[in-house]
Amino acid sequence: MAGWRERIYNGYVGYWAPLALLAFLTGMFWIGDRSLYHKLYYATLALPTLLVALVSPVRFLHQLRQPYLVLFLVFSLYVMLSLSWSPEQNYSKLKQPLYVLMLLLAVGAMAEHDMRRLVQCVALAAVFASLFALITMLMYGMDENRPERLEGMGALYNPLLTTHVYGFFTVMAMGALVTSRRYFAVKLSMFVVLLCLLFLTGSRTPLLALLVCVGWLVLLLGDRRVVVLAAVVSLAIMLGFWGVDYNPLERGLSYRPFIWQDAWRQTLPVLWLGHGYDASIDIYLPDLDYLLADTHNLTLGVIYQTGLVGGVMWLSLYVYGFSQAWRYRSSGLVIISSVLLVYGFVAGMTEGSAFMSRPKEHWFIIWIPIALHFAVLRKVGTGMKGVSA
């Protein structure tokens, strides 16, 4: 490889990519506008990664040896193909899988170059998330006209969507707690602060996903530490409900069974191939006289648009991720990345349908966990030396 290409790649992966990833992971807290957040990702991470990949293709092509990336590429190609039978046929959507691919390549390259720096970058983002959570709760408590449910700051404006971002970092802190005793007090403080914010949003989805994550940790580790953690987290959730005077059953099932049933009914006529990527859906709630354009289930949204064929490809990303996590469960980083994957999958079972979208809150329960798990699996699969969490 020519010397100038080597210098460009080393500068990108050693300095630019970590800073861009840190900005991307924390941008929702401070940028203040969702459209600016999109542009932040395009300008600092997606476009530079694409340019460096074009200049130094050999540095990125060998990532295809990782089956996770192959599974993603096959799914993405099928999603793009489904645009041909979508009613909208909005071919501008073809670029959205490319956005995700750039994240996977960037994080994978960082892991190969210096896994420790990637871990430090993500850990620093978690520290920032904890600080922003604390500031958000303080401002919420001082607001005399505050809404019943905390909505978030910056580009975060919806309680449930806010939990996608903060829940991601909550689970990360929990995973780090059980995999290493380093900085235990710091990680515990972060976990408590982030968990408190989840309670103030009044959203039940992240708490359910958190409990499933505890179960996953028990399954992977099965030692006394995790059993104690399970008891502590369960107790914390019960105390949290009592402390905020919140009844999780008050809102019932929020029409989810009706929404899923109607979405499935509309899927059946095109069950195998779906309606096509970006096909819209209308679900009418007669009790509220309200029209929804969302399946409120990411997997069901995938099947609605891409059929059972696409649904199998989608689920293969998770089946492979979970199976490899079990295989390499002795690695602390694998445990943390896999528990993020579990959180995202469970959180996506009750909310959302935009599985392939521009960068936003949904990426914290879909593509960021997948990207980190992909990078960690590359690390353990190629025998790179471990890094403690």
C-alpha cells in the first residue's frame, strides 16, 4: 500500500473515527435538532469512512471474512431489491443501508486497529450519558410545569424514544459491572443514575428489556455475582415504581395486541415477500379514533415490508449474534456487546417499525449494538488480545 494511503488510514482509524464515534454516540444529548444529528453522522463518520474505504479498500474488504457482515449485506441487498415491488418505490432509500454499512466498517476498523481505544471511546460516551442523565433529571425536577413523564433534552423529545438511548447506556453499565471490578463505584453510580432516568420516563419497555438482559447474564455467567445482580435490579425496579408512584399496569397493554393483530392481517396477503421496503401501513384504533402508521414491533415491521424471507434474514442477525456470544462467553467484551444486542431486540418487540432508517434513536437498539457486537466478535475471532471492560 502506498505511503500516503497508509497515513490517511492510520490518521482516520487512530484519531478521526474515535472522535466521530464519540460525537455520534453522545450527539442526541447536546445537538438539539434531529436533522443536525443526521448531518453530524453523515459529515463526521459516514462520508469519511466511505472515502477512506475507497482510498484503502484492502483495509476494509477483509472484514467480509466475518459472517456477521455477510449476513447484513445479504439482508440489505434483499431490502433494496424489495423496493422494486414497493408501492412507493422511493429509490432514495437505497442509500440508507449504506449509512449502516459505514458504521459497521468504521467500528470494525477501530477494533482491528486498537480495541482498547474503541472500548475507551464507548466508555467515555457512557460517562457523558450519565452526566446528561443527571442534568436532565435535575432540570426536570426544577421545572414547575414539567410533564408527567420525562421527555429528555437535546434531540430527545419522546419518553419512549429517550429510553432507547439511555437504556442502551444503562445496560452497558450493567454489563460492565458484572464483567470487571475495575472502577466498580463509578460504574455502579452510572447504572443507578441511568436507571433512575428510565423510571422518570414512565416507559415500561426498557424495564422489561432490562429484566430480560439480567436473565441473559445469568444464563451466560451463572455465578453468584449475577444472581445477586438479578436480585438487586429486581428490587431496584420495585422500589423505583414505589418511589415515583407509578403503576406499570395502569396503561394496560397500550393496544399492542390489537396493533400487532391488524398489522399481521395486512401482511398475510403478501406473506412471503412483503409489501416492499418503505411501504406504509395504516392501523386504525377505533377506541381512540386515531390512525397509526407504525407496527409497534420492529420484527413485525420487517416482515410487513419484506415478508417472511426478509424476516428470516433479519432474525438470522440475532441468532448468529446470540450463538456466537454463547460460544465466546468467557470474554467480558462479548458479554457486554451481547447484552446490548439482547436489550435492543427485546425493546424493539413493542415499539417501532423503521428498521432501516436515518440515524436516530432506533439505531441505539438496532445498528449500534450490532456494530459493537460485530467488532467484538472480530476481536475474539481473530485472536486479538483481550481488553478488560
